[in-house]
Amino acid sequence: MYEKFYGLKQNPFSLSPDPQFICMTGQHREALSGLIYSVCARPGLTLLVGEVGTGKTTLLYTLLSFLEKKRYVIAMSTNPRLSQAEFYDFLLTKLEVPCTSSLKSQQLLALQETLLRNREMGRPSILIIDEAQKLHPDLMEEIRLLMNLETPREKLLQIIMAGQPELLEIFQRSELRQLKQRINYFCKLQPLSVEELREYLFHRLARAGLPNQSLFSGSAIQTVYEYTKGIPRVVNTLCDNALRAGFAVQSQHITSSIIQEAAADLDLLPSLPPPDISEDGDVRLPLVTGDGLARTPLAPPPPPMHVSGFGRQDQAKQPVRIPMEGYADRQKSLGFLGGLLDWWK
């Protein structure tokens, strides 16, 4: 409803994992580069780990769009609750394996023949599993055994598993130590920083038809960060509700107060600032600013000290802050990543 009012061509904050809306921040480029490299190098097993809502599925669909253009044969599973029989039925169907037998031995033979044929045709086969932290241990073992399908030089089936941080804890189990040893690449996504959040909003609004971002004020962006802690999925939900609230009051700009109203409707709580401790050990009460949020002004910490080789204390060199790349240049990295596929073949 609010799209026309704000001059948007589509909803900028949809929760669907649309690759055209992916914002290539530094960490997203690094993760996508790692996934593409692992696919081209064909090592076996790659992990993509990130907290709930950090964009793992969107990144997987972005990878999927690259691979489909290069004619890779892909089976992407988004339902980890399949039984073993259902899993093999899914795998054979997606990889176009001709097999009518219900016997597992016959299915594996047919699968191996198809994988070899695909490889000879220059069409590597890939299995992508989302929400992998919910896989049953028996299905984890079946996935490990699939990695035994190989030639003396390379794996016939590349496997990418994406999941929440608890996936790493699952791999610590003794019964999964053989699968853990086969992890060749590890990619990670974390919540957005404030600068990344600002770029994220800019990108999604531009993709939706608003190239000049003047809709969200600077204080509103800061407020979004305080309520969402940089989790993209929560950012989308909060900003979508904020646009609805702004449209309801016919506000041309989304202010901090509108963000707070939308956050209250969603029962979101702002992140609390660290306590301000005085030299006497007393906790100073936070100041309440005009936007209603409690913030504690903290003095910047002193620069860290280190002991030089000559025994005297020197101030550690402060890292030089590299200016953030231009938005257009950052998005061009998608083309660079796509070129990796040709380069590593």
C-alpha cells in the first residue's frame, strides 16, 4: 500500500530471499567468494554458518543463480526434516538420476553413473542443504557416505551445508568426527554494523525504485540498528512496518519516533548501552535523548599500550580507517565473483 506514496516500484523489505536485493557488504563478498571458490575447487564439504536472519538463504540463492547460468547440476534442499528414503528420492529427482528401483544399492549405482556422466559433460553436481543444524544424525551419516563418491582425483558431488551457529556444536559430537574432518571450507555471516546497515537500506530502497535515499533520517537508521542489532531479517520486518506507520500518518520521511512506534508494535526492545562506571565505581544513569532512547555517553578508551623490544611502553599504532568503497563499485563485485566461475574451471 505504501509503495506508491513513497515512489517505490516494489516492496523494498520483503522477507523472500531475492538475489537482486542482496547487498554486497565486505563480509557478504567474502562469504560468496568462499562458496564460489569451494565449488570450483571441488574439495568436498563447505560450511556456511550465521545467526538466524543474517542472510544465509539469500546468499545461497545468489550462488544458485550463478551456478545455474554455468549449467551446474544442483540439488538444493530447504527441508532438513526428510527421512532417509525421502532424502534419496529428492536427491535423485533433482540431479535427474534415472532410477526406478527402491533399493538403496541400485540408487547409489545410478547416482554414481549420473555424476560421472555430468562431470564428463562439464556439468559438476552440487548438493546444497539449508537449515543443516536440524538434520537427523542418521541423515548426516548418509551425507558423509555420499562424499565417498569420487574419482582418484576429485569428488563427484560437492556439498554445501548452511546453518545456525549450533551446527558447529553438532560437528563436535564424536559420532560426527569423520564428517567434521571432511570440512574443507568455512564461511561465516555476522550481523551488520551500523555502516553496513546504512548501505543495506540504501541498496534495498534503490533496487525498489528509490535511488536517492532520503527516506530514512540518520537518527532513524541509528534507531533501526539499536532495535535490530544488525540482523537483516529483523531489519526488513521493522522497516516494512515503519513504512506502513509512516504512510498511515502521511509522513514523507521515516523518523526515529516512527521506528520506535513500529518496534513497539513488533515487541522489539532496543539494545542497552554498556554501563558508565565512574572512577569511584558508581554506575552513572544513562541520559535520555530527545528521541526517547537511553544512551550513555562514554569517553573513548585510551589507546592500547604494548611493550617494545627495548622494554619501553609505546602507544600501539591506531589502525588506519579505510574509506568505505563507493556503492556502485561495491555492487560491481557481483560481476567479479561471477567471473571466478570461468577462471577456476
